[in-house]
Amino acid sequence: MRHTTHRALVTAAAALVLAGCATVRPGRVDPSGTAGTTAPATRQEQDRLLAATEQRLVATCLDGQGLSLPPVTQARAPAAQDARLQAALFGKDPRELSLTLATGLTVTANSDGCVATARATLYGDQDRWFRAQVTVDNLRAEAQARMKDDPAHRAALDRWSRCAAPAGGPRTGRPDPAVAARCTRESGLADVRARLEPAELATVRTLHRDQVAAYEQLRTRALRRAAELSATSTGKKGNDAS
């Protein structure tokens, strides 16, 4: 199987650090210290807390090198062309974290630089987090790949192909989105996917249960750390204001 290298995490990191800081309400904090610190209750709030904390850690790392992120209002292209900033963000070490998935996709990420340092601070074990995150983020893609072996899915996909590109009609790389959506409904492909995907997703989650468990464990650790850092930051601002 041909493997394709995909730098999704690096791209995501670049979008994160160039997007500007988010405002996140810190979790509840025990007045006696950080031991009672809790993360936000909802998944969406937790994601915002993790993203904002990672952003803050990256900014602090850059500041230590006399660098800073460009304002959100500036175009991202000049920042992307700044070799010194890019090296600080993503490191210079040619060695990379790499994981090849069951689908054949190979995902890589830099193992040094401010983004890597921020993630190591949050999640504790950068390599373990990378492997767990990439695996969990691609569970649905693996489940969808497994569906293709099902006879009902193959038959529905054939019907979809005939609908989207009928014999004698023009052959284009991709059909119009509206045509694709209509054909997905009319061919029964949507119904087949809806029936097969939950079972396949449960199967791949079982196959990767160790990585799923690691993902939740490291995410919980990161949320505690993010809440502590957010509470500390809030406390410092309060002291400065006084």
C-alpha cells in the first residue's frame, strides 16, 4: 500500500499560533491551592481551554527568543515566510514524530520548537500524545475505509457512480457538490453508511482501545494542567491590578 505523508498536525499548529488568543473562562479553583482545580464541564469549553493554553505557552516560548506572533489583522503569508519564526515555532531538528495509520496515511509532526514544547508541557509525553491523538482523530476515517469491503456498500457506491457520472456524460474529476449530495441520497449510499458506520466505528475503537485510553488519560492530564495555568495567570493579573 502506498503511504502518503500528511503534515496535518503542523498545519493545525500553524493555524493555532497565528489565529490569536482566545478568551477562556478558567475552571473552578480550590482557594487553598491548585489541587482542587477543575476543567470546564463541556467538551467544547475544554477544547477552547486547551487551545488557548497551548497558544499562551507558545507565545511565552517565543518571547524567550525575542520573537512574537504577528497580530491577527496581519496577513499570514509574511509570517509563514519568516524563517526565524518558523524555526522557533516548529524547530530545526530533522527528526520527526511519525505514525502510519491502518488506512495507509502517514502523519508527521515536528518534535522540537515552541509548538512541541507547549504540547509537552500540557500533555506530559509528547510522543505518546502524538500517537494517541493521531489515532483517535482518524478512527472515523478507518471505519469508513473498512465499510468499503461490505457488499451493500460496494453496490451503493456503484449506483452512486452511475448517478454522478452517467454513461455517455462528461467525466470530471469531481461531480458538482449538489449532484454528489443528490446521488448519495438516491443511491442509498447515505443509508448504507448510516447503518454500517456505528458498528465499524465501535470495531476500530476496540482495535485501538489502548490508544483511545491513552488519549483520554493524557487529555485529562492536560485539562488539569491548563486549568492550573489559567488560574495562576488569572491570579497574577489580579495581583498586578492591585
